[in-house]
Amino acid sequence: MKINLANRYELDPNVMQRISLAKHAGVARFTFNWALQRRIDLYNKEGKSTNAMEQHRELNILKGTEFPWMYEVSKCAPQEALRDLDRAFRNFFLSIKKGGKIGFPKFKKKGMRDSFRLTGAIKIIGKSVQLPRLGVIRLKEIPA
């Protein structure tokens, strides 16, 4: 007989790590909203669409001059936000074709389900996790 067990963990950051997590979520939200507005403007002006890669190139150019504060967080947060926007548009257009109910992508609001994703060198070390640009963050087990 095979038994599957699952453990649930929650991040237990200190004050500085909480600030850094909030910065990452803020950059992801800003990037998503910036890219969504750019896509709307581009479509209204020229009737064209764009994708995550083109917007990432454009954002990298603007980062040095207009958004230098984005260098304080991992590069993964804005990249993943642009990919999320691509996925939202793809789901929207597929829904239109199939007659579904998925609506047009909406702007993200601060404090409403703030989130971001990281990729790369993520390591589990005992009862903590090491994340890029965030360092080692303790974990606490949540009872099931």
C-alpha cells in the first residue's frame, strides 16, 4: 500500500526580508501594469500587438534611465510578470474563440493578492530556503 504525505510550509522572513519581498512584489506589479498599458496604447495607436520578449527588451532599455530602482530586485520578478501578461492575453483570446468567460487582463492593485515568481538557483537548506537576491529565509511548518 502506497501512502502520499504532504508538508505545508510558510516563509518566516525577518523585517529586512519582508521589505525585500514587498519590493519584489511591487516591481512585478509595476511591470505588469506598465506592459499592459503599453500594449493597450500600441493597439489603439497602430493596431499592432507585441509580446513579452519585445517588451522585455524595451524595459531593459528604460531600466537604466527611467526605472533604476528596478535593479534592487531579482531580474526574474519583471520577466515573470511579462510572461504572466502574455499568458493572460493568450487565455483571453482563446476564451473569445471558444465563447468562454475569461475577460480582458486587468491592472493589478497594490495590496490585492501581491505576488511574484522567481526562477533559478532556489535551494532548500534544512528549515530554510535560499532565494536569489533575497538570501536565506526561514520556513515554518503549517499544520495540515
